Amino acid sequence: MSNLINIISKSPLKYITKKINGEKVTIKTYLDMADFFNAVHTVADNCFEIDEDTKEEIYKPEYLEPAWRYMVLKYFTDIDVSNTPVAEIFKTTQASWYKELELDIADNPVYYEISKAVERVIADKIALRKNSFDKLCDSLSILLSENTTDRLADVKYVLDGLEKVDKKAFVEAVVENNLAKNRGGDKDVEES
């Protein structure tokens, strides 16, 4: 059986330092659990906006990239972004230095794991806020995607059969049946 300590000692976790436009930047090659969770929620939670009228969270996919860039700088580097607005970070990270930095960070397996976790958190938040109408539409979509040919043939058969029914006799039978039930009987109405 392998020993985890031996494996770790042969490939220690280390940060790397890189020069970006003459500045030394430390790139984190691993995150602890708290930073992982915070990175996921920094992106996912910032993709929603509160609707002023309904007070519900509305998913805004256009917020994903600015939030992602902020998260990359905050959790994977030692660049201080604490007092910088996200809009400014988004603008300045459109330069080539950011792409170079992000390519180094993207080699980290946890970078991809954050992306998957963000997708799941967003999907869960969207699913939780579905109202009754949304759920009805989902149910109808499922029904319509199933093979309905057999069901439609059954409905057509019943409707075709209804054309052969004596309408006057049918109405009289229904009225008599209802009268019998109102009198306390559940059985078929006796013929008069």
C-alpha cells in the first residue's frame, strides 16, 4: 500500500513567482478548502441580481466573465484587488498580461474544478427559484417529448365514438344518474 506522506514529499505543493510587466506576482498552484469554496461562490453568487419589483434573484450570465476574472486575481495570485471595483478589473484584464497569467493558472486542476462547481451552484440556484408556471412548462415539455402518437390515437377513437352516441339519451342518462346519487344511491339508475 502506498503512503500519502511519501507521495507528497516527492511532489510538494509550491507557489511560483512570475514577472508581469516588471512586477513580481506569486501564482498559487493550490488552494485550501476555504479558498476553493469562496472562489466558487465569488463567481456563482455574483451572477445573480435582485429584481427590484419581485425581490427575486435573476440570473445574469453576462456577469460570469467579470466575476471570473476577479476570482482568478483574488484567489490565485497575490495581486491586491480588495479596493478595486470589478468593472475596473474587467477592463484592465483585457490586456495581454492577464491572458498570460491566466494560462499559467489554468494548468492547475483546481481551476477546472472551480468552473464545474460554479456551473452546479448556478444551476441549483436557478432550479430553486422556478415558480409553478416554470414547473408546469417543464412537465409539458417532458410530455411532449414522449411518444404521443398512441395517446392521440386513443383520444381520436373516443371522439369518433362520441359522434355515434344519441345525445338526447346520453343527457337523460346523466341527469337521471345525478338525481339518483343526490337521493343517496350510488348504483346505476333503474330504467323507468
